[in-house]
Amino acid sequence: MSYSNINGGARYRGVPPGLMNVEFNADDQSDGAVDDGLANLPNYNQHTHQGFRNGRAYTFKDRPGSLRGDGYGGGGYHSHHPVHNPKNSAIESHNYEPDESEVWRAWVAQVHFSNRGQWWTTGKKRSLKRWILTFMVGVIQALVAAVCNFSYRAMSRQKFDYVYELLNPTYDEAALAAAATADDDLSMDERDVTDGSTFSTGSKGHPGLNPYLAFCLIQTALVAISSIFVWIEPLSGGSGIPEIKCYLNGIDIPRIVRVKTLICRVVGCIFSVAGGLPIGMEGPMVHSGAVVAAGVSQGKTQCCGMDTSFTKFSDFRNDREKRDFVACGAAAGVASAFGAPIGGVLFSLEEGASYWSTKLTWRAFFCAMTTLATLFAINNVDVWWGQADVARLFSFGEFNSLSGEASNFSIWELPIFACVGCLGGLIGAVFNAANEHLTIWRMKRINHTKWKRFLEVICVAIGVSTISYIMPLIWGRCTELPKDMQDWTNQEKSLVEALVPFQCEPGKEYNEVASLIFTESDVAIKQLFHFREAGGDDNSTFSSGALFLFFVPYIIMATITCGIAVPSGLFVPTLLSGAAFGRLCGHLLHKLDHTNGTFADSGTYALMGSAAVVGGTARMTISLTVMLLEATGDMQYVLPLMIVVMSARFTGNVFNEGLYDIQIHLKNIPFMEPEVPPIAERNEIVAGQVMSAEVKCLRPVERAGVVYDLLRSCQHGTFPIVDTASGGTLYGTASRDMLCTILKRRAFGNPDILDDYDNSDTLGPRRLSPLVQWDTIERAYPRYPTIDDVYMRESDRNCWLDLRPYANTAPYTINETASIQRTYRLFRTLGLRFLCVVNHNNQVVGIITRKDLLPESLTDSLLRGRNAHVMEDEQQIA
């Protein structure tokens, strides 16, 4: 009989189903004593006996060349992992399943006993508090979004006003007062349109260098202030969506949901958007919603030193509840950014959470609804008891049918929309590829020091300001304002007023390129969406040359800006550049048709272009379609948007991944994709090939000094507990947090109480009373004691720790012969932190962690399996 185990490239023949010829290696320990009886285990290597001492925690040692995991849940790393980054050694996995130990069962039984005969039970209290906290998350996130929106618009307005004074010296306060009086008669949506373009009354003639220097200096100063907040908290840079996506995937990134990170991201985002960079607030809003949800659900913060009794640990202070609240907060963030609550829920489901449930759907929906309702109340506070103005919420404006009840497009144009989607997917793929190479360059040249990152931000801000100022000068052509606007809606008339007469005669002419640059991004998007151009006598508000001159530099600037040390979002620059691209396509089609009105209006093509470029960059499908539909409020675009988004996704996936996935991989974060890696589908790989066979184990009752030395010598997050009397049968698992807690609380007994245990390894049914209750252990979440907090006296080293009351006696396990497909699905679906690998006798032979299931690790394991004979020959030669 022979048995083959490919792990480590070794073959095991004639080995009983025990520990399969693994070596038990002991760590060095200062106190020497008699052998602890491990030599009685099957296949014990006598050559290592002399290094074995009393009460030693033993190791299942892997063969040379094995690939280590991340320390059974965190801390450790592969010694030669291809994507290993030392900075990520602190990244751990979440623990979504409670340890089903004796103390946990006793606590649950106590709660059930206290609820006997009562109507208002603990479960109902917990459910009510959960909904109250979800409501609070929605309200607070809406307030955060309202403050951000008001602040950056006020800064932008002041910036444009000051630069306008330099452009037009004849400007006086009376004109400004008259403009302010006129604004009072407009809705908030119309005021947003006019406020962002104070250049609308500019004067004709050469402005000189003073306006440029002021414009460049103001924008650079605002962006520099934003970068200072990223200097304070580096995790506040970027959009934050990749980090939240990883958090909901089960990865505990340090400081990602801290209040300090929230403050730095929100304040920094206000200054960076006001600084005129081609970025948006959508990504930071998603991150802020997640942080708000995490902080509210835990009821305490280290930043402010606050702790409430409303969210006691037994209710929501655990990884599972915190994850669900973060998912709700992400949905609220999308709702606050786009005014799309359903799209926010779908965003959390599609792009965020890896683990979902029906109850979580309802809670996320309720949270997003609360956010939208709060924003609705804030934006309509002046008509609280009257009719509300729906347009005051964020939207892409009002889309109307241009031909009665018929749609704005023909059925035969659907293939053209698909082509627009393919082109948008190609643009997104180029955007992602360029940003990936730029990010790699930054990692090598810039990101090593904070000074270099800050200087890069200053250089980018100066470059963006210079290009933004030069582009209207290069265009240098004044276009006459539309005159015949009798049939135009109030929305279109207000958008005409927002056109910028950069070096043109105010009130009569405007600069097409300046109208898209010297205004807020949402105003520019509405202009591209809603100005009429359907052939016939309709005016061409933006010509092909102006759209091309704006589109190319803008998307290049967005590519360079994405990744610098400022809080930034991806949606607005891709929406705006996509709208310019789509309108350019529509304009060219109308030229081919000699403006006979055969094709749909250019605003429809602008909407399709926005969906195409966003879909090609982020590779979102369902959530993006719903968000765009909620923002437009027009159901006639359902089918075209679906076709465009799917075409963009398929085209982009031919070349590379989505931008968020690329950023996750570049940061070396062990993200688990929804599908099994392709290499696992193409090859027959079993759990025994990819597991880490170097397993550090403990006995059910162990010396305190042994546990202390083990925690000191490694950073593993979990340790299997094996019954040495039965040949290494798995008894349970012990987490590092639990071990540190009971060591710190000195929950050990007299060293002489079990004198015969060292020699016999047989304890029997005898139990040492647990000294620490489950609620005491979990009260410290998430900042459990570390081994550095434990003071071990020499007299305590020989005391006994009875781990059986605290051990998780029902850990998830998998047989070593299980396929990697089943292993991967089990690990990801349940959100596990580790997975014990056992043989047919329930004896521990290895452990699988998150990093062991990554494509790089699977590839390395497969190569080692194919080269097993080579490795075996090298071992014999050595």
C-alpha cells in the first residue's frame, strides 16, 4: 500500500493514516525537564527528540520549498511569496464565526435562561437597537454629504469670484448684488448651475498673467491643504472603494474604518474637489459611509476616547455585525453621492460585500432610504410643509422626450449604442492600463517618502491648473449664444446662462471649452446631457473640435491625478469625459447625416458615452445601470444603458481588469475573487497540495510558559489543539486573542496539580474550572491584549492552562483529499479566517489560509507538485 501526498513535493509510502511522517520540532526553551510523551505519537522522528523539552508546543514541519500561509488568520507571510509586501504583514482576516467553546455555550445558556417567560427578550432588544443604529448611520452620512457639498461649492464660488475680478476690472459690487438677487428667484438646482461659473460675465480682451497666477495659486493651495490631511493619515488618499471592498471581502486593513481616517478623508476631499482637480466625491462618500457605520455600530472611538454602553459588546462588537454595518454604510454613501438608494444597495451587493443575506438587503435599503430622506429634508428645509423640489437632489437633470411620448432613440440605434459601449470599454481599458503603469512607477519612485508624494501633488495641481487655463486660450473662438429658445425648458435656459464667455462678449458669446472647464463638474455634465442637437434647426452648442480638445486632455489629467496623495473619486471624471466622448460621437453622426435628424439627439449619446466609459473603467454592470437610471429618472434608457454597460464590460475584460481590482492587486492585498482562480479550474489540485504543513499546535492542557513562548516566537492568529494521547486527533482551536487574554488575567492553576500529565499525556474527564468568562474575553474587542501586554513571571511558567473551556471545539475542517474548488468555495462563502486540513482519522496535517488560495500560491503549489522528483533528488543529494 502506498499513499502519495504532493504537498511539498514529497511522496509518502506505507505510512499509516496518522501524521504521515511529519517531524515534530521543538522550539528552544530555558527550563529543561523530562520528555512529555510525544515520542509515543506515530511516526515520531527520534532524531529531533533531544531538542524536545517539557511541555513543548510541537510543530508539524513542512518539507523544504513549501509555501506558508498568512499565519492561520494573520501576522505571518510566505517566506518567498511572489506578491509579498512586508508592509502588509499586519493585515489579518476577519473572524465572522464565534468560537463555540464551553464558556460561549454557558453564556448563551445564561441568556436563554434570563429570557424565559419574558416577551421583551434580549433578541428583540438587539433587533431594535440594530435598526436604530442603522437609522443613525443614514442620518449622519447624509449630514456629512451635505456639509461636503456645501463647503466645496462655497470654496469654488469664492475661487471663481476672485479670479473673475482679475479678469474683469470693471466688475463692481452692484453687479454681484444684482446677480445674487436674481439667484434668489431660482431653484437650488439652477443656483448650482450659475454659482459654478462666475466667469459668465467676463470681459473680452487679453486677461494677462495675473488671472492665471491667481487661478493656479488658489487651486494649488487648496490641493496642498488636501494633501496635508493625507500626510496625517495615508489611508485617506484615493477613493477608498478598493479598501472598503477588501474590508467587506474579509480583510481587516488597519485603521481603514477609524474616525481619524474619516475626518482626514472628508476634509481633504472638500479641498481637493474645490481645488479643481479632475476628481469627484463619490468614492470618498462611500468610504465615509463605511466609517460612519463602523463607528456608530461599535459605539466607541479611540480618536475621541468615547465609549457608550448602548452598543455593548454582546450585541454588535464583533466582526460579523461590524461587516454588515459597513455594507449598509457603503450603500448610504452611494445614496448620498448620487441620490440613488437602490443603486447604493446594489453597489454594496455587486462591488462590495462578499457575504450577503436577505436581512442585510433590507437593512442596506433602509439605511440608503434614510440617507436620501435626510438629504431631501435638508435641501428642502425652506418648504418643509409645502411642495418639495425634487430637482434639488443630486441628479443629471430632467430628461424629456423630444418627440412627444416616443423615445429619444430608434430601435435600430441599439447596435450603435453597443459600439459606443465597446469604444468606452476600450477607453476604460487604456485608462486602467496607463494608471496601472503609473502606479507602479509611483511605488518605485514616489511613494517611499511623504515629501515626494506631497511634491507630486503640488506638481500635478500646477499642471492641471495650467492646462485648464491654456485649453480655452488654444480654442480662442467665441460662439454666439442660442437666441431662439422659446421652446426650451427652464433647465436648458439656466444651462445657457452657465456658459462661460472666456475672452468673449458677455451675454452674447461664450467659449465652448471654457464652459466645460471653468465650472463645476455636475454643471458640465448637465450641459453635455441636455443641450439640444438632433439635426434640423437645432443649435450645435458644443462643436466637435471643442469636445475633442476637452476630452483628450481631461481624461489624460484624470489618469495622472488618479493615485496621487489626495482623497479623490473616479466616477465624476469618467462620467464627464464619457459624456464628452458620447456627445462627440453623436455630433459626428449628425454630420454624417447632414443634420437631417435621423439619429438620436447628442444628449442621448452623451449619456451612453458616460455609461460606457464608467463601465469600461470600473467594470460595474447592475449597480451602474440602476444608479444612472435613478439619476436620470427616465426609464426609456433602461435597455440602451444595459447594452452599453455590458458591451463596455466585455470589451474591457479582454484587455485587463477593473481599476479597483488592479489597485487591490498592486497593493498586494489578499483579495478573494468570487470565482475560483482559473488555474484551479484547469488543473487537478487538492487541499493537501496547497496547505501549510508547518502547524504549531498545543495540547488541551498546557504549561503557561509554553504558551507564552509560542506566542512570542510566532505571529499566528490561531493554533490547533490536538489530543496527543490519541495520536494528534484534532480537539479544537485556540485563537491568539483568547490566549493573550487568559495569560494576562493569569487564568492558570497550580503547577503541581497535574504532576502525572507530563508523563502520561492522559488527563481523562477531569476539568479545571474556567477562570475567565466569555463576555470578559470578548469585551476588549477589537483591541485585545497582545503578548507584549503579558508579564510572565518565572514562577508562573510551570503553571497549567486548561484550554478546553476556551477552545473552539467545532472548527471548520476539510479533508486533505478535497478538491481546491470545494475548498475555495467553502473558505470564501463562509468568510473563514483559516481552515484546518485533516486526514481520514481527523488528525491535523495542515492549515489553509487566505493567502494559500490566491492564484500565485496555487501556481507555486502546482509547480512544486510537478517538480516533486527534482526536489526529492535535491534533498537526497543534500
